[in-house]
Amino acid sequence: MLEVLQGNRPGVLIFGIPVLAGALLFIWRDGNLRRRGIIVSAKCVQQARDGKGLVILRLAYEVDGLQYYCDSMPYQFPPAGIGQRMDVVYDSKDPSYSEVVSQRGRGIVPWIVGGIAAALLLVTGISYL
């Protein structure tokens, strides 16, 4: 396996380090949201279609008298229309960071991507020895 990496070591390093850093950022932010997250009811204030025809909702919520917005991931059939409400979870220390509650996953994808990147970087580091 290490022979395969001989010619590809620079490429693995160039792509592996940013991928690992990005995965760690997602893991950190998701952890903060899971620990400190506060669920509020947000009002749908806008609907927009993306290039594939899917609908993205803009949800408005208020924290300490300030208004914040949360954009949903694309929906084929949006669960709310303008003026209707959906639950949003925001970080109590950074209310501008939020996600739609119904679209939250288990958070395992960044762990998988980060694990693969870390393993490739480790094997690449070993191949330099």
C-alpha cells in the first residue's frame, strides 16, 4: 500500500489537510450546537428555488430583541409556507449559527470523512519514513 502513495504523497497532503481541518470544524460546530442549542419557533419569511427547482426556506427567529435568519437545506416539497412556523435550533453563544431541527442528522458524516482523511495522512506520513 505504501508503494501506491510514493508518487501521490504531495496530492494526499494538499487535499487531506484541508479536508481534515474542515471535518474538524464541522464536528466542533455540531458539538457546540448539540450542547448549547436552544430550540425556538421560527417564521418562514421567504421561499426561493435553487438551480434544480428545489425550495429553500428562509426562517426568521428572534433572540434578545435581535432578528436572525436560518436557511434550510433544499426541499422538494417544503413543509412550511410563508408565514408558517418551523423549529430552529441555535447556539446560545452564537445565535447567528442555527439549523432547522427537522433537518439535523446524527452528525456522523464529518467523523467518517475526518477519519478517512486522518488515516490517509497518517499512512502518507509513514511512507515518508
